[in-house]
Amino acid sequence: MQDTATKFQQPSTSGLKPVKPWSISTQANIFRTVSDLLLVGFSVRHAIQFCETLYQPQKRDLHVINEQLHAGYTVSQTFEPFVDDQIGLQLRLAEEHGQLTQSLGQVSRLLQTAHQRHQKIKRLLQYPLILVAILAVIITGMKLVILPQIEALAPTSSQHSPNWWWSIAVIPVLLIIICGYQAIKQQPILKRVEQTAHIPILGPIIKAYYGYYFLATLTIMFEGGLGFQEILLTLRKAKTTTLLYQLGGKLETALAAGQPLSQVMTQFYFLPKELQLLFQSGKPRVELVKELTVLTELYYRRLTNRLEVMMTWIQPLSFVLIGSVIIGAYASLFLPMYHTIGGL
């Protein structure tokens, strides 16, 4: 184990040239291809070299990765500039414990799910956005053309003052949303995940996503032969900005204070409740790993199902919002018109 740890400390990644991260779809496709090639017997370097032919836009990046592998960098170190910290940490842990092929497949599947979600949201929002654009053109035309002509017919004394009622209602709401978003964004990632997991509609998806992420990482380390205390020590070697580092610190502190593991895990809303039952069962490691694998798959399906449910709500909610905007816009336009016409 000490030789493995030494291997992953050298060489340092501080000298790697900053690059532009890949898109979610690109990451998903490349990781899936590398995982499939490793399963059929390719070496990592040969698999990445093969990807240079398949993914021409990323050919230069993949060539650099291959050169860095030849120079002694690890797989996780070479991919680190192209992925976020959470994915990079999962790759590093998988590589250290001999589960790289499995982890690449899980990362690819998770990224592919996120990409499909983004694409479907874009498709669902196309029609509402077209309606919003048409509505904006109509309202602008009425304000710039029709309303000034009606106001010109009325005596100056009867002209109305600007209608600011919509600003009084809308601007505070927007300010609250923006301030709330910024406040959550500035929180450490563990606290941010805990807060967003309680938000209606979006919260269950956040909970399922990070529950799956944690289960996948935990399964990799258990399959690598680590006990729970060793897992906590491993998590503490990650970047301080990652979720697993901050979670590992909280768990380690609570366990050192004498709290039972099952009780500690209930303090984190996004952690799967089923984990408590698994750790309390006292089953052998082999059985525990099998059940963790099944639970990971269950959470992946739960994540995809909740994403599908969320998709069904996007268009109805967007139409409700558009309808509210239409009512407010017509009120702000026609009430002054009626006031002006009444003064003729």
C-alpha cells in the first residue's frame, strides 16, 4: 500500500499546462470508449491512442495525455485538467484500488445521464422560449407604437404617471432569488449539497445524484479491500474543495467522538438511508460489496426516474410562468390605455 501511495504522489501535477475542460458529453463518450477498450484487453495508453482517431476535436488533448502517461503521470493526473474535482477524485481512488475500468464506466454513465438531461431540458424549453420572444416583440411594439399614440390624444393633465406596480412586485423577488443563489454558491460543497437537497422538486434529484456518486465511490474502495477507517483516511487525502474530503472529515470527527456510524450517517440528508442497515447487518465483506453494488445500481435507476419526472413538469411550469407574464404585461399596458381613453 505504501508503494501505491508513493506512486500517486509523483510526479506532481503543478507543472501541467492549464487547458479548457471538456464538455460533459465529450467526457462521457471518451470515458465510455476507454472503459470498453480496457474490458477487451487494451492498455490504457493504447486505448487513449485509439481515442485520438475517434475524437478529432480532442486529438491534441488526448495526445498530451498519452505523452504524460509515458512520462510517468497517473491516469487521474492526466485527466484532471479536463474534468471537475469530483470526477477527478473518483478516478484517482479507482486507480489506486485497481477499479479503474469499472469507475470509468460509472463516470461515463453518470456524465451521459447529465448530458441527456441538459439536452432534454433544452428541447422542452424551445417552444416556451419562442413564445416568450414573440410576447416580448408584441409588448414592445404596443409600448413604443400604440400606447404613445393613444396618450397623444389625451390632454396633458390626464396623462398617467408611469406604472411601477410590476416592479414593486417582481424586483424584490428577483433580488431574493439572486441573493439566495449567491449565498448557497459561496458555501462549502458539503453544506451546499445539504441545503439544495431540501429544495422542493430539485432537491430529490440532488439527493439521488450525490447518493449515487457516494455509493459508487464507496463500492470502489470496498472492492479494493479497504476498511471503513482506511476509507476515511483515503478521503482526507483528496482536495479540500471536494465533497468527499469534507464529508470524510465530518465522519472522522464524529466517530472519534464515540458516535455510532449509523447515527453519524443520519446527520447527512443526502446519504442513502439503506447504508445504515448495511453497516449494521454485520455481513462479511464479500456480501457487503455485492449489496453495495446492487444499491448503487438502484440509486442510478432512481436518479434517472426522478429526472424523467422533473422533465414532465418543465413545460407546464413554464407555461404557467408565461401566462402570469402575459397577464401582468396586458394589465400594465391596457390599464393605462383605459385611463387615457377615459380622459378624452
